Amino acid sequence: MTEIKTSQILLPEGDTHGQLFYILHEENEQLTNMPFLLGTIRAEFPDAVIRIAVVALDEDTAWLDAADAEPDAPATAQLAPRLAANIKSLEHDIQAGQHIHGVLSEATAVIGVGPAGSLVLGLTLLEQPIAGRLITFGAKFPAYPLELSLDTTVHLLHADRDMAVPSARAREAHERMAQLQADATIDIAMNSAESFSEVLIGKMFERLKTCVPLRYWRYAAESESDKEEGRTPPTSLH
């Protein structure tokens, strides 16, 4: 099982923990735009808790390429348990953060960069949603879910010239999400080779501030009797 380690926890100035931003990246990856991301989170969401976790994927990444294998390939059966174990490890770490900081899944955004983002997209395979938003930069699905709850909104951000993961994979993923009638967006930075760029980080915050989750329309369509009983949309990252 791939080990996930917390590298940094940034708490808001006040005692209120409104949201949780859980950021996952490769352990040996140097991300020059990380300070920009953290600074913008703090500016836009002053009550948010920020947890940065690292994962070592350089030794064995075969399980992340499960989607590249043919459905009947012998390796597929061997990759599935490994993939499930790593997704479960990530799920437990996110849940631990939610419990410690008292933040619900609806108010949690999980951000994944590069190959670590592919692991984040694997969270869509869980039976129960772990976060209100899953956000990835330059990632691909290790396997596609058969269905995806509207309680999770997926934001795909990708450079059109990304050398590690072709942007065509992001477009394919967005099409797959549309077929599932899932809540997903895609932003492609043209003439760029860097997916984790200031431009796409800016797009991420634009989505967070302006993209109303489809689940809100579901709540709005509920009967008047449900509203009288006090059922309202949960705290979110919108």
C-alpha cells in the first residue's frame, strides 16, 4: 500500500474551521506554484484549514495505469486490488483530517497534482462521496466509475501540451462524466505545457466561486414540505 504522509497543516487565524482543502502531490515533486495556491486559498477562504499530504509514487506507478490496459488483460485483475488499497488509504487520511478539524465532506475540497491527482480521481470509485469537490491538475482517471453522486463536483484542469498526461485524456474523462450525468467541469490552458500553473490555479478558484454544484438545483426542486421540515443545502465550498 502506498504511504501517504502529512507534510504541512495550515490553520486559520480564528477558531472557526469553515472548509478543508486537502492537497496531495508527489513527495519528490517541486511545485513552484504551491505558495501561490496556498496564498490564494487563504485570501479567498480565510476560515479554511489547509492540509498538504505527499505520496511516493516514483517506485511503483503501474496501478495508476489501470485505465490504459485492455479490459481482458491479465494485469487488470492484479492492478484492481492494489488500486483499491491505495484509494482506501487516501480516503482514511482525508476522513482523519475531517474528523480532527470538524469539517464535513460537503465542505471538503481534495486537490491532486499530476500522478497524485490520478489517485484523487480514484476517489470517484468510492461508494460514499468523500468530498464536495475533487480538483486535479494534469491527472487522469486510473479507472472510470460506473456512477457518480451529484454530492461530488469534479474539476479537471489541464495544459494542452502536458507531456506527462495528454490533454486528450482530460477531454475523454469529461465526456465520460457527461455520460454519467455527473457534475464535472474542464478547463484546458492553451499553448501551455504546465498544468499546475497560475493560470489554471486561477481557473480553479473561478470555478469554486462561480460554479454552483448541480446538487443545489436538486435541493431547490424539493417539495415545500421538505423545506418546512428544515432540510437545507449543507455548508459547501461555493
